[in-house]
Amino acid sequence: MRSIAALVGKDVSRFFSHIIPVSTFLIFYVVTGMLLWILPGSGILDGYYAQMDLFFTTAPILLVFLIPALNMNAISEERSQETLDLLLTRPVGSWEIVLGKYLSGIMVMVIGLLPTLLYVITIYYLGDPIGNMDMGAVFGRYLGLFLLMCVFTAISLFASSLLSVPMTSLIAAVFLCIFSYWAFFLISKMPVWYGVWDYWVQYFGLEFHYKEMGRGLISLHSVVYMLSLAGLFLAGSFWQIERIRGL
């Protein structure tokens, strides 16, 4: 546990000590803020309903690119600079490396997402009457967003462990995130599935479970599915580091 805490502390402090990674969150706030408040026809300041539907609809699209960008250097940079070999010579297990990198990525995203709670507070008091907001749905959507972040971070870490060039790992992670989120929904619209098996095809996609939580249905099978998918990619990262250790 001490090794994991040291890795998390090092990576989180390194992230917030550079202006470029931090500026990505500023872009995220600007885009979501403009869509939520100013977008003509649907923005809250344009007279639309005081709700956060647009934020939770847009956030996964942004996270598909944001999370891989923030984690593309997690292991690939260590490999390219040969600091991973130095880390592997120390009494640190492969699972400790994977969990340290993963938890640091999750912590960064949670810290980055905290300011969006200001949207909730502001919209809560803008409601007519005050508090005219489905807080159960908001909680479910934030939980779904957190689990989605867990999966995307695990995917990005796997891509970073698989490829030694950060930009290549970024492209691979974005592709895997897009595939895991939207691919099964698009496949379900094919005539061969539509109307018969389309529901079950969509079930294997992240979008299905994320939207289900957005309706306030925090079902155990959705939580287990998303955590299992994250665990699968973390296991892939572990096996990759074990392979590197054996070279």
C-alpha cells in the first residue's frame, strides 16, 4: 500500500504542476458551461428548463478524448524514457504499479469533476420553486459518470502499457473508448438485430448502462458490468507489465 500511495502522490502532484494538463480541464469547463448555460435554444440563460440533461449528455463525448489525453503518458512515457525498467527493479509488484497509475488517474478526474458541482448548486437555486430538481437522477448520473471515468481510465492505462509512443497510445485509447461506448448501439441498429436482439446487443455497450443510471435506475448489473469491464482492462495492463518485466 505504501508503494501505491507513493506512485499516486507522485503522479497527481506531477499532473497539477504542469499548465497544459490542467488547461484541458479549463477547456472542459468552458465547453460544458457554454452548452449548459448559453447554447441558443437549450441554454438555461436562454429561458430553457433548469436541468443538467445537456451536461450529462455531452460529458461522455468529451471524456472519450479527455481521459485518454490525460493518461497517454501513464506508462508509455515511462517506457520511452526507460524509467519503467528502473521502477521494475525496485521491490514494487506489477499490480502495485497498475493500481498506482490507475488510482492517480481516477483521483485527477474526480478532482477535475468537483467544480461541476457548482452547476448543480446554481441550478438547484434557479429552479422555480427553489429545489425543483430531480436530485435522485442527478446522483445516478454522477455515479454513472464516475463509473464511466473508471472504465475510460482503465482503457487508457491499457493502451499506454501496450504502446511505447504516447501519441499512438492516445489514438488507440480514443478508439477503444469510442468502441466500448457507442459501437454496440450502432450495431444494434443493423437490420439483422433490430426488433429482435437489439436490446441485448445494446446491453453490452457502455452507453446503455450510463443512460440507465441517468434515469435514476442504479441497478446492480450496470455497476457490476462497468466495474468488470474496468477490471478486464486493468488485468490487461498487469499482463503487459509482467511481459515487460520478463523481457
